[in-house]
Amino acid sequence: MATSMRLSRGGSKKRPYYRIVVADSRAPRDGKFIEKIGTYNPLLAKDSPDRIKLDNDRAAHWLKMGAQPTDRVARFLDAAGIKERPARNNPNKGKPGEKATERAEERAEKLKAAEEAAAAAAAAPAVEEAAPAEEAAAEETPAAEAAGEQAEG
């Protein structure tokens, strides 16, 4: 018989409370179990001693008998020093999906185009400011000549 060490949920809606049980792997989650070896109350503070209560001797016995703990129960057993849990590494977990990557690339392209436009706009007024000054000087020259001609005549 394949046995597993897993959590069996109790408690009311939005108020979870779990029993750590050894059960036949084919039995339902909250159904028939072989032995209750502890409790887990996720509502308590993480440093509270009552958050996880585990019978270490019985847990070690069931591990020797071949019971396979679930991921969460394996964490509890590792914290209690009963069974070493191998470290996991998922480098792709934090990577965004394909569509999110496309949206980020589009945003980067728009930002780059906006920066180039801003740089071009910043450079253009400097050229435009120099050009009106030359035009103004050119406009004053004929006006000054006309005024000088009138004064002479």
C-alpha cells in the first residue's frame, strides 16, 4: 500500500486548520487516514510554537515505512530536522510570459522614440533661435537703410 504524509483540511471557511496525517495515497484529502501525526495552524504567527505540532518519532517511523511526504509536509519535516529536503531551483519562475515580454519591448521602443524626439526637439530650438536672430538682423538692415534714405532726402 502506497502511503503519503499530507495535510487534511479542517476549520471553517476562511479559517483553515490542518491535520498532518499518514494516509493511503488513493484516499481523499479530507477522508480516511491511517494516523494523525500532527497539526498545522497557518493563522498563527510564524514564530509561534503552536503553529506546527508534529510527533517526530511517528513521522520518522512512517518515513522508514516508505510514506512519501507532500511538499508542504516535507518543509515541516526539514524544519524539524527529520528529513533533509533538497533545495529547489526554478530560474524561469520570475520570467514574464511571451505577451508580457512583447509589451515590454513595445514600451521600450516607444520610450526610445520619445527620447529621440525630445533630443531632436531640444536641438531644433537652438537652431531656430539662431536663425530668427539672423533674420531680425537682416530685416533691420533694409529698414535702417530706408530710414537713412528718408533722413537724407
